[in-house]
Amino acid sequence: MPHSPSYSCALVTGASSGLGEEFAIQLAPQVKHLVLVARREVLLEDLALRIRQSFPLVTVSVYAADLAVSSERDRLIETLAEQGHSPDLLVNNAGLGDYGEFATAEWPKLEAMLRVNVEALTHLAHALVPGMIRGGRGAVVNVSSLASLLPIPDFAVYAATKAYVTSFSEALRIELRGHGIPVVAVCPGPVHTNFGKVAHREEHVPGMPVREWFYVPREQVVRESLTALRNDRARIYPGLKTAVAALAISVVPIVLMRIVMGSRPRQR
């Protein structure tokens, strides 16, 4: 397969499955070195092997780390520096969810979600962006969500963390514009990944109230995200259905939005 590097080193978090895996696969022809980060080392090694077989010119490094733990993030950053890796593309994809009422949530799960969705994303950007500025090139892709536009009952903390990601991405983009470093917030709607399974509190409860026709293939989400990055777009809602939904949400008054959100099927 053709290999036309646009980036020297790309770091992808949450790369063991789902969107992170797909980002790694689609980025492989565009990078010289790929750094894959996630908790599940076996899955990372399997992905790395597949990428090396398809793209022999790409070097791949695997880092097993729990990004909810600050010391493991520090170790990752230190190891990158020690090995001379200075990513000029950061894909902050790792994320956690929790589906159910806030009052009955388990605090450790909420805490881990806050640490991964907000703290880890910010920490890695803070660690790597200065190197991009010094090098005179780079890019940041932050995976947010359509949920960032909504106050969602039973998904309250998750939606709030994604609102942070979208807002942070917009502000960071403005700060880095003068350095020629694009920042894009990717705001997908529902995608078939392991996210929903992890977000559910019990296996036997019904799934999140989303119609099957509203799902967008993960390949399309990543393809449109990378196109948005190349075109220097600030925000992307992958898939026509998601984009239309985002437009509709943007014109709905908050008073009406409260009524709509209050009438959603609830997770009891």
C-alpha cells in the first residue's frame, strides 16, 4: 500500500479498539512513526503487528498505560522523551462513559471518567504542544461527542466532560493559530464500539435509547475527521445525520431543550 508521510510521529490514545484502532489504521500511510497507547497491551501488539505487515516503512511503538492514573501518564511522557519521540500529531481519543442516574453512580467510575476524558486529554496536550511549537509544525485531534451540545439525563457527567473537550479545543485552536498548528474537535454521534458496553452498569439492562439508523460506521467517522484536519476545520460532526442533528440542536432554545431531554427514555 502507498506510504506518503504527512507527520513524523503520531500518538493515538485509546488505540486498542473502536475509533482509536481505526485512527491508527487510517493514519498509518500518513506517518513515519506511530505511537499506540491504551490499557490492553495484547490488543495494541496485535494492532501494531497488522500495521507493520501492511506498512513495512512505518515504525510502531506500543505503550500500555492507564491514562486515568497521572503517574502512568508521566511515565509515558518521560519514555517518549527518553526515546527521542516528539509527536507532531496528537489524537486524544481515549474516553470513558457511564450510563445511569448520577445519584446511583459509583464514584470510582465517575472519577476515572473525569480523569480520562478531561484530565488525561489536557495533560497530554500540555505535554506535547510545546514541542510542536518549537518544531514549527503539528496538529491536535480531540475526540469529543455530539453529546457535548446537550445536557443529557443519565449521561450527565459524560456529556459535561465532552462539553469541556469541545470548548477546550476551540480555545486551543485560537491560541495555536499563529503557530500554524490546527486543532479539530471531532464530535461523533453514536458509533458501534466497545464504548456502550463499558458505559453500561449492568449487562441485562436495555441499551442507550438510540435508533440503529442513527449510527455512523467508525471508518466513516475517522475518514471524515482526517479530512477535516487536512482542511483545517475547527469542528466536525461525522455523518450527514449527525451534522443535521447538531444543526437542529444549535437552534433549539434551552427552555425547549429541557423539555425534550426531560421526555427521553430514562435509565432507572
